[in-house]
Amino acid sequence: MKKNIIVFSLIFFLSSCGFTPIYQKNTKVNFSIEQVSYTGDRELNNFLKINISKYKDKKTDNKINIEANSTYQKIILSKDSAGEITSYQLEAEVIFLIKPLNKKIKITEKHIMNSMSDKIEEARYERTIKQNFASSISNKLSSELIIN
């Protein structure tokens, strides 16, 4: 009996806590991205294209053209006594120039990554981090554009 009350209480309190993810749905999107021109890191730009494409062809009068200039760096942070690299800092920076608003938005993402013995696995992990950077950057861009 006591277990049932505890389980019921947990379900009741956790289901009605009101938690919703910030970027779950952008229902207040009042803009449509018409055209985006990309310069800079090609792989990061490809991931950005995929994420930004969900804001294209929206039914609204607020049409936006964007120029995106991206940079990506892999900086060595530390080495061991043998001179082998042990950790990197990955940095992605994208500067968006919003045409009709003449607004410049700069978004930077950073991540510290430890070196791996398997270089193929390390490259896959770095690619995953780039995808996460692109997703985060596109979400921050949409938040900036929704506010305006």
C-alpha cells in the first residue's frame, strides 16, 4: 500500500511539473528564410543548411535573406610528456548578416575534446560535435530572429 502511494505521488508530481524543452516547437516563427549564402567551413555550413532549411517556405510576409560566414578551429590545449596531444578545444563561430534588418549576429560554440587512440573514431566524434554545433547555432539564430 505504501509503495503504491509513493509511485502514484511520483507520477503525479513529475507529470505536472510543467517542463518543456526550449526549442521543442518554435510556434511563434514570424519569419521565412528565403535565401542563405554560406562562406567558410564547408562541413559546418552543410550541417547549418540542414538545420536552417526548416525555416524556409513559411507562410509569412517577413522574408529574410542571410549571409553566413563560418569558421571552425581545432586548437591544441595540452600534450603529455612524450609530446602526444591529449586534448583539443573545438571552436565554431558563425557570423550572420540579416539583409533586410541590416543586423549582424555572431554565435560562438566551444567544446573541449580529449584525444583518442583510434583516429577514425576521433574524427567521427569531431563530426558529431560539428553537427551539434550547427544545431545549437541554428536554434540560437531562430531565437534571435523571433525576438525581432
